[in-house]
Amino acid sequence: MGLSWMAWTWPTALFFIFIAAAISTMAVWEYYKPGGDPRRGVFALDTTRGDRLFITLLGSAFIFLAWLGLVGSSLWWPMIIAFIWGGFVFRYV
Amino acid sequence: MNKTVNQKAWLFVLPVLVLVAFNAIIPLMTVVNYSVQETFGNNVFSWAGIIWFEEVLTSQRFHASLGRQLFFTFTILAIEVPLGVIIALAMPRKGIWVSVCLVLMAMPLLIPWNVVGAIWNIFALPQIGMLGNLLNGMGIDYNFTRQPGDAWATLIAMDVWHWTSLVVLLAYAGLVSIPEAYYQAAKIDGASSWAIFRYIQLPKMKRVLTIAILLRFMDSFNIYTEPFVLTGGGPGNSTTLLSIDLVKVALGQFDLGPAAAMSLVYFLVILLLSWVFYTLMMRDEEQ
């Protein structure tokens, strides 16, 4: 049985490779620096590195959705905003 | 003493990983793939980019369904959680009536969802149903097949009837786990019933209530069978919740691309709200 029913495309494959790479990076990071680096950030939330990745990804998804729904179809700006959001979350949240 | 690290435990986790991969991750990946393509069947797809997401996010129909879904979910949570806690508090903790109450509470949960929809459909029919006939006999103009307000009231009553028991059972489990010593200490201090509830019972129920709220939130946000059997989304589109609308797009119109984009937005909304609920409730507990 092939995988044609899953209708793979390169962009979606790259998206999942990026997610898998992010999770793998977390595992390697945890291996070399165990404990998850817990802290209380600007939103008064207790987060570990894994939580911060989750918040980054979920927030990024909503940045893209909000941009598509409210502004337009160009994805460069929401991508820049998502990277800034990710940096903010890993630094301050 | 050296700690023994046994990595064989991972083998026990493997079957769960395989199961989750097949029933959640692979279907989710497929939905992501569908959401950026167009198909006319026969397993032939063409690239569509982000147009389905734009279509869904700017669609009045989607906004209306999402609004109805949020209204339904928050209404049933506002009713079922306090009602479940009140019933759990009123239930006996000792004696023969404990088993009777627990069995009675568990019964609605054992009925299949489509049967619940069918029971309430017949029960509420304006002419022949017991509820419909009674209300009309009392002079109340009730017809859930024609009046949106009546359809909503019936839908919410059905969900409350079916699912409050779950909150009751979880809250009851939290209540019976409270040691008797807490109540004795409260009695010595002369605490009122309200003080006992506020400072002993409620904090001790917090974990199970968190689970109850999350389960009811996710279940009610995904609800399909019961409202579909009861009202079919009508009258008009007045009770067309997100899941019913999604099935209409995916199977009724066979628009797999827009349906996949809609599913992903739906999934992200559930994920966000579940995370917010969980984080807020656990943060209060940590504080």
C-alpha cells in the first residue's frame, strides 16, 4: 500500500519535518541540560522549555490565522511576527 | 549507590505510540495535506495553497457556526458544572443509597449518543412527545422543530440530562476522598456549611473538577451525534454547530480542501481553549 492517499506535498512534508526537528532539538537540549529549565516568566506562568515550544507553535498558528482572516494572503509578515513571538516566548515567558 | 537505568521501559510505551500514530497523528497529517489542495475524487490532488484557509476564515457561515458552538459549550458548562457539584454534595456518603445513587447517575452515560438524540426527539415532539404535549397543554407555545429558541432549549436540556452525571461522579469521587479529620476540625472551629464548602470541599475537588471541565469542554465542542439526531442543525441553521457544518462541507458537498482547513482551525481553537482552561486552573492550584 502506498502513501498516495495521504496526498503528500513538499511544503506540508517540510512543515512536519520542521515540527519533528523542533521536538528532536528539545530532546537533545534536555539530554545535555536536563531539568527543562523551569521558570516563571512575564505572564506569571510556570513553564519549561517544552511548554515554551508549545506556546510558540500555538501562538504562531494563531498569528497566521489572524493575518489570513483580518489582513490578507501574504505570509511574509506573519512569519516575521511568528519568529519575533518565538524569540519573546523563549526569552521572557 | 549507583542508580540503575533500565531503558526497556520504553518498550511498554511503544504500543501506545503506535496506536496514537495511527488514530491521531497520521489522520492529522492527512488533513493538513488536504487543506492545501483541491481534489475532485479518484485520489487526484492539485495544489491550492492557502485559499481554503482564507475562504474559511472570512466566511460568515464559519463565523456563525463557531459562535453557536461557543455559545453551546459555555452555556452547558455554566449549567453542568455547578449542578453536578450541587448533586454530588447532596448525595449520601454512606449506606445502601450510595450504590443506588451511583447507578442512577451512571445510567445516562451508558446510553449511546444517537439513542439519546432519538429519545429526546420523540420526548419533545410537540404533538405526541410527552414533554412537547405537556408544555403545549400548559399553554406554552413549544415546537422545537420550528422555533429556534425551543430547539436551543431542548438541545441544552438534552446535554445537561446526558452529561451532568459525569461531573457528579467526578465531583463525588473528589468529595469522598476528603478525610473525616478535615470535617471534624471544621466542626471544632464552628465553620458554617458555606465555609466548609469554600475552604475544604472545593479546594479538594479542584483537580477532579479541572478534569471534568476539560472533558466536558472538549466533548461539547466536538458534539455531533446528539444535536444531529435531535434537530439536524435546524430549524434553518439555528442549531448547526461547527461539527455539523463540517460534516455538511466534507461529506454533503464533498469539499475536502475547505473541510480540511475548517477542521484545522476547529482543532486549533479546541487546543487553545483547552490549554487556557488547564493553565488557569493549574496556576490557581499552584498559587
